[in-house]
Amino acid sequence: MERNERFVKATYEIMEQLLNVDDLDDALSGSLQRIVKTLDSEAGAIWYLDEKSDRLHSVFHIGPADISNYSIENGIGIEGVVTKTGKSIMITDPANDPRFEPTVFDGQGLKTTSMICVPLNNGHDTIGCVQIINKKNGSLYDEEELELCEHMAALAAITIEEKGLIVDFGEEKDVLCELIDVVKDYPSGDGVLRVLKGINLKVYEGEFVVVLGESGCGKSTMMNIIGGMDYLTDGKLLIEGRDFSKPDDEELTRFRREYLGFIFQSYNLMPNLTALENVQFIAEIVNDPIEAKQAIAKVGLSDRENNYPAQLSGGQQQRVSIARAIVKNPRLILADEPTAALDLNTSIEVLSVIRDIVRNNNTTVMMVTHNAEIGKLADRIVRVQNGRIASIKRNLHPLAPEELSW
Ligand SMILES: Nc1ncnc2c1ncn2[C@@H]1O[C@H](COP(=O)(O)OP(=O)(O)O)[C@@H](O)[C@H]1O
Ligand SMILES: [Mg+2]
């Protein structure tokens, strides 16, 4: 297809997406996706200006680095200058461009060679910017491409204005756990199967992050590496700044056991113990548990605490396994497809319990699922594709579990 034709088509599609929006977040992230693809770029981001703090927040991004939850001062760096002045910047030689300071993308696995950054202007205010980084083929951006980005940003800004976007960015959160360039190989025949191909991801305190991706893309492998059930081949895993990249010693194993709670698709309850005893059993082997009865109450099963697993439904058994995870009073709960075996209504019950744990206890939950609908609950949605992080979206308007359906 002719370049011109491709650009017209992209503009049309973006317009379509933005003008018929149900979900503004989806429309904006979809538009970013479209423009990154049309311009064959390595990365892209949408930044919003928070007037209260006068800082720019990365709300959607695509590319190898995890910059979600990242913020920078208005007026600083390319993104800040574009937002402050309301004027586009195109950089084709960052090494020799005085406006360019190493930005968030440099040092996080992406060396900037060429960049377009355009303001989100809604006619009277600049409310942020859109940024596209590095052509995949190594060539530089040109004026026509800049213009396409400006069209897209103008459309986006107007849509945001019409929809009355209100965002409370809150305080910047602490990082609990970080994967840096994580690679995982499994032996396969004579060679190796590379399952994770350089994962960069931060998990923040008190957030509900959902990891989506098709079966076999590496979600469980990533989760298991964080949980210490598997080891990375290359790269780094930090939990609270401590390096867990090498096989555990005893002290680290103990720390991780107390720090993390696990929930799996299968409930793994002991059949000869009651619901309460299943939870007490775990409470007895950790340092700082909450009361087992309290954990059972939090998952709404006080009236069934003396039942054996076989006397409970699937959803109730899963709630016992959630109680077993929270009784440790963990900082981070890892949940791998916790509702995969449950029907919709039971899933909603279980997801409500998990969501309440995040909201009421400030416990961080990282949940893996192949069901994209479940992503709508999350604070952040991480998409994994073929061993890489395809995109990370900050979900500005999480739904309540009752609003889900599939
Ligand atoms: N222990 C293992 N040995 C060899 N290959 C594995 C092992 N575990 C997972 N894999 C392979 O790694 C890929 C990713 O698996 P997984 O992380 O379980 O994906 P997901 O959870 O996204 O469905 C799959 O191709 C799977 O077959
Ligand atoms: Mg899996």
C-alpha cells in the first residue's frame, strides 16, 4: 500500500475509534497501538498532565520498558517541554540535540534514536502529550509522520475534552517487585526454548495488576519466577530491592514464603482438614499471621468454616484457598488463573473477594488470566505476547466485578 494511503487509512481508523467511543481508555490505547504500528515504531506513550502536582503521568504505553506509573515534572525532558509549550518536537539526532535529556526510555532497554512528541491540545489547554519512539528499521521520522501524529493527538485531545476525563493520579507508589530484562530458557531437544525474551515489569505497592495473554505466552513462567517456583536464565528479579536472581538460600526462601501468598486454578486444599483447619495450618508456619478465623471471615465463609472441602462448592473452595493466602498477611499475592475452573457468577464472587483484599488491606495482587474481560477490574493491565510484554495500560476506570460478563 502507498504510504499516503496507509496514513489516510490509519487516520480514518483512529477517528472512527475515538469518535464512537464507549470506553475512552480503550479508544486511546487502541489509537496509540494503531499509530505505533502504522509508523512501524518500537515504542509509544500517552502522557497526561496532572495539574495538582504539575507532573506528567504515563497512562498508556507500548514497548519494552515498563514506564507505567512513572511521572515526570512538567517542563522537564521532551515530554515536559512539549506539554509546557504546546508545540511538537521531532528528534532525529538525540545525541546532538540540546533539548534531549536521557528520558525514561533510555536506560530501560531502549536507546532512543528518533522520536516524535506531540501535544494533546484540546483547543485551549495542553493536557499532555503523545510520544512515538524509534522506527523499527532504524530510519528517522519525517515531517509527514509528524503530521500524522499531530492529527491523532488533536483528535484524542478533543475526545478527552468531550468525555470530561477526570483522573486522580494519587501519590506515586513504591515498587514492590521488579523484573529487569528477564529471560527464561527451557531445554528442548538439542537446543533451548526461549519462553521469556526480556521482560521488564514493575509491580507497585497496593495495586491490582492483571497479566493477560494467550495460553503458552509465558504468563505462568513469569509468575513462577517471582514466586520462587522457577528460576530465571538471565536478567534480574528484585523484591523490595533484594536480589532474588540466583537460586535461593534458606533466608531468602523464608522471606519469600512469608512475603508472598499464592492462589492457583486448583485449590490444593487438604481433604481431611476443615476449611478453618486448612487456613490454621498455614498460620502456624509463618511469623506474622492474622487470625485464621478472621481470614475466613474476610472471604465470607464464617458459616462454613467447619466444613470439609468436599462439602464446599468450587467457588467456596477457592475462597478457602484465598483465605489461606491472606492469613500469612502477605505483601504480594500471586494468583494464576484463579477463576479458570469457575462459572461466571462464581468467578465474580471470587474476584470480588480478591478485589476487596486489594482495596481494603492495601495488599498487592498480581493476577494472571487469559480472560481479557477480567482485565477491566485491574489498576494496570499488562499484555504478554510470545514471551514479551506487548503493552501496559493504566486502567483509569476499573470496573466492579459485578459489571463483568463473558
Ligand atoms: N518446565 C517446562 N519445560 C519446558 N517448557 C516449558 C516448561 N514450562 C513451560 N514451558 C513452555 O513455556 C511456554 C510458556 O508456558 P507458560 O508460562 O505456562 O504459559 P502461559 O501461562 O502463558 O499459558 C509454553 O510453550 C510451555 O510449553
Ligand atoms: Mg499459565
